[in-house]
Amino acid sequence: MTPVPGRLRYEAGEADPEMRMNWLFDGPEDAFATIMLAHGAGAAMDSASMDAITAALAGVGFRVARFEFGYMAARREGLRKPPPKAELLKDEFRDAIAQLKDVRPLIIGGKSMGGRVASMVADEFSERSDVVGLLCLGYPFHPPAKPQQLRTAHLVTLTTPTLICQGTRDPFGMREEVEGYDLSPAIELLWLEDGDHDLKPRKKISGYSHSDHLNAMAERARDWGR
């Protein structure tokens, strides 16, 4: 079943709250492309950060489809559990793509963990043209303060056209670290000066505002995604 645009709801027919899926849609229905975005590990799809990202992307003409993993949807009913390992969320991401089976062209991605999970399944969908691109916002290349624990093995052979937007001081992967990684030539990187994991800069230091960086991200994504 394709979700109804504009609604926040649970997917019908699921008795278990942890198996339900929430959706939010923003942007023009006749957009040149739809981006399916997953949230990060700790904040819901309608967090302030995800709202700001969505507004920027919708503002340049994308249709943005946000969904929630089951553990986050369950929190809305008071069932608080820590997020599963990213590898365990791949099937939920696949299910979300299936619910948008009639939406084309489709770009998948997400913020932090959401983008990481998207990157794990992207090639299997792009190979059969169900997905045309991958957008990662604040990719978690490694846990903070643990640069030796890299999460990049699958990024070496990635074939899906990919855009990663990263702040230069992101503790999950700063510029001087990431530039030394062996990454697929399918990956493009947009570096946002002094941005943190939410792409937020310190304006007094960088001269940029959070809106400046989100607008730059959205404009680059538009040019890349057309």
C-alpha cells in the first residue's frame, strides 16, 4: 500500500506497535524526484533537525517522504527501547522502499544512522532501477572519539550515485579523516564549513548560519539529483 501524501499515520493492519510505520510527506506532488528520508538513531522523523532538512529540500523542489523505523514509532506509544544495530534495520528500510513502489524517480537516504542503513541496501535497488541515488546527511563514518571503528567497508564498492553532506567538524567523521578513506568513485562529498553532526556551524567562527548550510545542502542535492 502506498502511503497517503500529507498524513502522519501508522500503517494499517499492524497490531504490534514496533512493526508499524509512520510517514510524513512534504514538497510538491509533481516534483522532479522524491527523496525517502530516514531519521537518525535518537530523534524522530519530525524532530526539529529533520523538519529543517525537509523544509530545505522541499524548498528546492523535491518531494520528501519521511518514515520511522519501528522502534521509534513504538516510542510514540511509550515503548522506549534503544535503537537496534543498523544492520538489523535493513529489512525495514526495504519495506519502506516497497511502500513507495509507484514513486519514481526515487532517491533514498537519511540523517546519520538513517543514511547508513540506506547505504547498506542502495545497490540492490539501484541495480534494478528502483532507486536512482543515495543522499546521506551527516554520515556516521565512525563512533565519536573512536576513529578506528570505521563503518566504511561497504562504501568502497558502492555503485549507487551518492551524495554525502558532511560538516567539517562532525565528530562522526571530520574532513581530515574522511579525505584519507578509500571510498567508491560513485560518492560525492559536500563539505560544510564548521558544521557539526546536524550540519550546524558556529556563526561567530565560520560566518555561516545553519540555514546557510541547509540551503547549500539542498541546492547541491537538487543539482546532483536532476
